[in-house]
Amino acid sequence: MDNFFVVDHPLIKHKLSIMRNKDTGPKEFRELLNEITLLLTYEAARKLPVMDVDVETPIQTTKGFMVDDKKVAIVPILRAGLGMLDGVLSLVPNASVGFLGVFRDPDTLKPVEYYVKFPTFTDEHQIFILDPMLATGHSMNHAIDVVKKHGGKNITVMSLISAPEGIKVVHEKHPEIEIYTASLDEKLNSHSYIIPGLGDAGDRLFRTK
Ligand code: URA
């Protein structure tokens, strides 16, 4: 699949397997999501532009490279995307953060927006949209539409688990967008949950069930 990358490192597989376990509690679940996000970010940020700088070592001046992380923006989709925010911020601490609240209407399964608070996006910004579960792809498409409407151009999606249906929906509308994920799961069930998945990521992060 074009523009779709499964980062299937042994450490990620190990950590994700613990997250999938229904007996894993919220503390460990949050810690593992944070750790996996860090590892995903390492790959997803591979194309960030670097600036040439001169660095004075104790011996001589040499050529160095710096990422301008002020040109990075992170958009976690509330609420489960919050579980991935710190993982990205720990590697790009000066990034701007925009918040987008979307929930899935239980009857129509369509995204309903309830909160938007974005920084100003420029052509130069690299924007990472975060949602641990890329399921139907409708919330993600909505998020991409809103980010584009606010001027965002260079967008990368990061998810923990993706369903083939969700990737198809996103890439039908936004084929240029790169999706980084820790696992491509089998499919969606009749309630649009990812199987095998890990259940409801928001509920497991915040113990709401
Ligand atoms: N959202 C979740 O939290 N889990 C799924 O399986 C699908 C959507």
C-alpha cells in the first residue's frame, strides 16, 4: 500500500501485545502508548527538514544539523489522541499543539465535531494528526479536512492500530497523506470496532468503562 507504513519493530510488537491484553490497566496502557508513540515518531519524523548550522566542538568548528521543531504542529484528536501527545512532544518539544474534538455518532457512525483550537498553520509546518485507532477513517478524514481548511499542507497521520477500511477511506480522499501505524489489524466488526484491536482506546486510557 502506498503511503502506509507499519513500524513493526520487535519492541513495538511486544508493547502493543501488552496493550491489547484486556487485563492491562490504565497506568500501564498510558505508559505503553506513550512509549510506542515515541518509537513511531522516530520513523514518522524521518522527512523533517534539517537546517545546516556550524557547531563549535571543543576541538574545531564542524557542520551540524538542526530540526526547526517550531515548524512542527501536533493535532491529537480528542480524546484518545491525547494519549499519544506526550510521546511526540518528548521528541519535538517546541511543536505547536492544536486540539480537535470529534466523536462518533453512535447511530450514524459519522464524526461530530465539538471543539477546535488550532495554532496558525503555514505551508512550512509539518503537521502530525494523532489518533490511536484508525477505524472507519471518517474522524480522521474530518480532521484532515479541518487541518487543510486552516492552512495545513504537509500532514502525516500517526495511529497505533489501523483497520484496512480506515486506510482506504483516508487514502481515497487524501492519497498524498502518509500514515504511520504500529499494526495493520484484520478488519472492523459490525460496531466499527477494530478486530482484534484493543477495545475502546479512550475508555482504556481514562477508565471510563
Ligand atoms: N475506536 C476505538 O477506541 N477502538 C476501536 O476499535 C475503534 C475505534
